[in-house]
Amino acid sequence: MEANTVHPAETTVLAPACSVGDEEDSRLEGVALEAWRSFLQSHATILRLLDAELASEHAITTRDYEVLLYLAQAPDRRLPMSALAESTMLTRSGITRLVDGLVAGGFIERTSCASDARVSYAALTDEGLAKLRSAGCTHVGSIRRLFLEHFTPEETSRLASLLGRLPGAQRGGACTAE
């Protein structure tokens, strides 16, 4: 390494002046920093690659796939738009834009609630279910190649347990329509 080159894992990230009395609480360094950066960088890279593969092979994004999957797993293959927004962690306007694209593609239909005009639903069409099923093989294969192949089954089990402790982690569910 050149004299001025610093390996990212060897640097220290300092938070702005914290009101915490212990200076150690305002630092992130060493293995903690390496773990955090690895998590962030691998997450972004894997999502970018999953998106690219789904887009090139099926003309949908991972967000599209996620919405189609939530709808496929819902009773009657439909969910209120508000529940869909919450599940995907998108704003109401964000989910509206995403659903607009899926409606235009024929994968989702909008329906209204018979008992409450304020509620609208997104409903998966047969074409949407077919798209989800065909994209599922690509998606699962990519997850295996980009993520699971890097770990033994025991490591995967441990990783699932560790990551399951993080805020927003959800247990159960499937990543395909089957």
C-alpha cells in the first residue's frame, strides 16, 4: 500500500459531537466498522444485481417482484394499497407510482372497496401471477448464486438467526408464488 492509502476497514468513523459522555460510543472502528460497511455494500450490490437480472430477463424490478409476491400470498390475491405501502416500506405516493406501472403492464388491477370508498385495493391478475412464477426461477437462482453459495448451511442458519434480531427483520414467508 502507498503511504497515504488507508484500507477502509482500518479507518474510524466519528459521529458529530455526541452528548454521550463516553467517546467510545461515538466511534465506529475495527471489526464493527468492517461488518457495517460489508453489510451495506453487499446489500446494495446484491439488490442492484437482482434488479438488473429481473429487468433483463423479465422486464420487472425487484420492487415489482416484491409487490406481485405480496399480492400472490394475500387472501384473494389482493391487498389494500395502504397495507401494500406498509409491507414494501414505500410511501403512499411511492406505492401508487409502482402500482401504476404494474397496472399498465396488466399485472395488477385496482379495485375499490364496496363498503368504504376511501379504500382501494391492488389485485393480482392472472398475467401478474404468471409473470411472478416465471420470474421466480430467475430470482431464486440469483439469490442462491449471489448470497447463499457464499455460506455453508450452518452459516446460513446462524446468519438468519443473527439478522433476525435487526429492526424490520421478518421471519417466515416465501420468495416465490409456489
